[in-house]
Amino acid sequence: MHMHKFEKIWLTFGIGCLVVFLSVVGVSAFYLGNKPASCLTTINSEKVDQTKPFDKPGLHKAEGKEWDYELVFVASTFSYNPAQVKVPLGAKVKVIATTKDVIHGFEMAGTNINMMLEPGYVSEYTTTFDKAGEYLVVCNEYCGTGHHLMSAKIEVVK
């Protein structure tokens, strides 16, 4: 069978790209141990209010952990609980969030904090608040007719 020179070049290029892609994914997954960030911790979405730490949303001092505080959020019909919270400047905080009803987003405007909150799963993000000010938390996943009203405020204070 005769193949044109350009067909051979494109075939070689395509196979080469596939080999490079699979090598990068393989090294990342097996050698470096990287895994998807979501779906690691599950929760019964019907019993969120009775499950720790979601039974007491807000900022809590963490004892014996790599971070200083745990900031617990519960998303539900067009609101976050707590709606407003103060965080000390320079604190290393683990943000732990879940939802009771539908998929919600958790985006902290002006930062790189952006999580998807799915019923039955817990989302976590660890960060250090190095800049004082007010940060708006918005839902960036359409969740219904009151979606545009869903927000919370994190105030980083000295």
C-alpha cells in the first residue's frame, strides 16, 4: 500500500502527540500520585445539619493541624451559611464546604478559590489570607431563579 509523504508525516505527528500526552498523564498519575480533587469525601446530603463540622458552620480554631483555622460553609437554596465571617490576616485557613440541595459554586472574587459544591460531596481548599479586605463569595453555578442573590462575605482583618 502506498502512502503519500504528507500522510506519513501527519500520522507520525499524531502518534507522537498521543505518546507524549499519555506519558505526561501516566507520570502525573502514577509517579507523582496526582488524583482528582473532588469526590474524595462524601456526606449524606439529607443529614448535613447533623454531621460535623457542618452542624456548626463558621470559623473555628484548628488544633494540631497544618492550618490555623477551619472555615466551614453550607450552601443551600440561594444562601451560604454563614453569610458573613471575619478571618485574621495571615491565617492559614482550610475552607470546607458542601451543599444540601443542588449543585452550587463557591467562588471567592479576587482570589484563586473556586470550588464546585455537589450534593453528597465535601469540597476543601487550603489557603493563606495575606491581604486584608472584604472578599465576596458568589455562586458561579446556576442553581435556580434566586441564583443572582446567592452571596456571602469574608472579611480579612488585622
